[in-house]
Amino acid sequence: MARLDLDPLVRIGDLAARWRDAHREGGRHLETVPALFTAATEEPDETEARGWRTKDGVAARVSRAAPSPRLEAFLDAGRRHPSVAAAAPQKLTDAIDAVVAAARTCEGVAVEAESALDAFIAACSLGGIPPPPSPAPPPTREVGGSLNPSPPAATGGHWMDAVPTAVLFTRVPWGDPPHRTIEEWLWLCTAVVESLGEEAAVKRGTADYLSQLPGSGEDGETTEAEPLTREKLQGCAEVWGMEPFLDRDLFNTLANAGK
């Protein structure tokens, strides 16, 4: 009896866990980027910042009760210490570098996962997936025959057709809950790997924007990099966190399978 190689399945699970780690690390840094960008590029509105002096708020009462030039300077600067603004550019650069590195890791994971899925499918077909049959040549029409063209010949079925039924029903003692069938794992892995490819494109776009790399227009021509704004950076963080193309339940099932 042929031995079923499940190493590619385990590999896909490991890659899913690696994606999750990179996604979380990138998200942690990306959440800090909008505020750092503001601190590094914008000066506080002086009139608004000094508004505490004309209001009978806590800050004004504390200042009157215990006058302090350092406290007043802090409040006049928009409640931001000068060291925050001084350190913001480098912190912003470091955060962007970390997000870009996480995005590139996710891109690499998506490519590796696609290769591992191909290997898993080939292993389940016990020796590789045979190529689809060549289309049959169009039939010749006899004189006086119908003028309607003949239907095109079939070009082969789905790749799942190459997996023997006995293999499809084989249960795998791996994952939580264990004993899913090969068929279930094949469909689950396919769905997750396809969604990782779409999510990788989103993360690539985020990394390119943060890196201020030129984009690509609808006609394929190179477009200039969009300027960084706090609103767009906040949008990047929200989309990164949502992962709209990813089914969380399926993904977590795969990412947690090796635990």
C-alpha cells in the first residue's frame, strides 16, 4: 500500500502560524504609525494648545496652586514634551521598517504556502496529478450534415478527481479536533492558501505606501507615490487588522493544528 506523505499538510499549518506571527507583529507597529507621523510632521496649534489658560479647568487650577514654568511650557506645547517630537521621526522610521518587514514575510509565506499546497495535492493523488486529456480534434461534418457546430470536447475535470476515493476518506490524527478527512483538509487548505494570496497583495500595497514606492495604474503605467497622511495611515492600520479576505475560523484551524 502506498504511503501518504502528510509533510506538506504540516508545512502549510506551520506557514499559517508564521503568517499569524508576522501579521500581529506588523499590526502592533502599524497602530503606532499615525500618532508618530503626527508627532513628527505637525506642530500643535498654538492657540488651541494655550487654551487651557482661558478655561477654569484642572490644568489652570493646578498651575495657579503650584506655579511651574516647566508645567506651563508642557501645557503650552499641547501637553507634549519636546523630547516626544524630537524622537518621533526615528520612531516613525523604525515602525515603518517593522511593518514593511512583516508585510514581506507574509508575501513570502503566501508563496511558500502555494507551493506546499501543490505538494499536498500531488501527494494525495499518490504520485502526482495527471495532466488533463488533450482536446479531441473537431469532428468533420459530412456533406449535407447539420450546419450547427459540434460542442467542444471536454478538457478534463477538477484536480480533486485525481485523488483516490480511499485517500479522500482517510482520517488524519492531526489538528483540533483531530481526525478530519483528507478531503476536508484539502478544501480547507485550498481556501486558506487562496485567501493568503489575496491578503498578501493588500499587505504589499500597505508596505509600498509606507515605503513611498511608486504604484501601478489600471493601464499598467507607473504612478507616483501617494503622500503620507494621518487619515490614510489610519486606514492602512484598520485594513491590516481586519484581513477582509481571510476566514478566521478556517485560518485558525490550520494555524493551531500543530499545537
